[in-house]
Amino acid sequence: MSDNNDKHAELPLTAIPERAVNKTDSTTEPKPPQRVLCINAHPDDQEFTVGGTLAKWARGGTQVITVVITSGDAGSNEHTEATMTKTKLAEIREVEQRNACAVLGVQETVFLHYGDGTLQPTIDLRRDLTRLIRKYKPDAVVCGDPTARFYGNSYMNHPDHRAAGDAACDAVFPSAGTRFIFPELLAEGYEPHQVARVFLHGSEKNDAWVDIADTLEIKCRALKQHSSQLGDWDPVERMREWAAEEGKEKGLAAAEAFRVMILKEETLQAEGKREEQPEYAEAEL
Ligand SMILES: [Zn+2]
């Protein structure tokens, strides 16, 4: 026993993974990342869940890159006409997603073209997401909480959402930061990168809140770009209800809530020393 203890005593503290330590300060709004990769399964997932936060961050100078794993070609039961084809629908939905991203202030939108409705957290998907993390080197990743299985007693989380969240988290850790996981990415020129924070949406263990009172309108405008899915439905009232519900615990009129994983302590640069502020253009839609 003493042998083991002695060995452990020689290890630097950073070599020992911390478990069950909550470093998130729930009393203040999380500091915006400088660059964020927002990874979701379908076109419109981002707008429904984190559109207000991304719009707020983008307007504060955060560089936002959106990754959409499928192109939503399974459509919706309600609004997809019988004459529609999967190829045509994918094209329509990619245009809608790009328009929504333009409204939010997203700088780049990447589609991975996996099949909608049958997504699996495969090694191929993990490698594709690892490549993007190493390419864009975000300090934060936003994705869905893969452990969310049932919401209340009326919505079972879509399997694609769980698969996307799982693959995204696994790409963040350990794949993106570990040199010899996916050595083929090294050969392509993608060096390891450590993501500092992961913002999980749709979690049942929220510990961070972003006030979206000033960007709720932009979120709704972005969401409305997905007209092939929404039909004539106006999302404003529902989004206001959701935002009020999420903000209630913190006394906020409108919020988006997250569970935040802090994987690396950041030395955040002083406001004035942030990287050159990217420009975003308001969509002319
Ligand atoms: Zn979805």
C-alpha cells in the first residue's frame, strides 16, 4: 500500500484526472469563447437550442463555425410533400441552414452529409469531427447532451441527437488532443488541439445560463429560415416560452441553459487583446 501511495505522490497533480469536480461558476454568465464549433445532427437543431447564445456571442466578436452532420433529408412527417426526393430536400435544407447561420452571424457552415434518421456514433464520424476540431482549433464546442434520453413524458430524444452528442464529446476528448489517436489526421497535417470548454444543450443537469433577452428575436428570425420544416408555424411564442422556462431558475426573462464541461483552465486574454474581431454580416433576407 505504501509503495502505491509513494508512486502517486511523485505524480504531478496535472497527471491525475479529476473526477466529480464541478468547476463551473453558476452565479455568473460563462465568458464567451473566442472561437466555437457548434456541432448538431440536423439543420434547425442549432436554431431551436442555442440560436440566442450564438447570436449573442457572434455580436460580441466570437467566431462561430457551424457543423451539421446530416442534411436533414428525412424531412418531417408533417411538412414534407410526397413528391419530394431526399436529394432535393437535402439541397433545400442546406440552403435554409446557411440562411439561418447568416442571420445568427455564423462565419462558416460545414455539412458532413451523413444519412438523416440513422446516425450512429461511429469511428468514422468521430474522426470527421476530430479533423474539424483540429482544423478550426476552437476553445469551445457546443453540442447536445448525449445522455438526455427522455424529456418529461412526451418526447424521446431523437437517436441522431444522441449519436451526434456522443461523437462530438468523444472527438473533443480524447481524440482531438491526443497525437496518436487517428494518426492518419497527423499525416493530413492536423496537429492535436485541446478544447477548453464543452457547452452541452438539452441537458437535465444545467449549471450555466446565457441571457438571450437581446437576441431572442434574432433566434426566431434564424429559425424561420427553416420553412420546409416549419410550414406556416410561427415559432416566436413557443421560443419565448422556452426561453422563459430556461431562465426561470436564475430569474432571467429569457435564457438558454447549458451543462458546461471545463476540460482545460483558460487564461482568457484581456478584452482589448482578443484576437482580431471577426466581422459578420447581417443576412439580407
Ligand atoms: Zn434534430
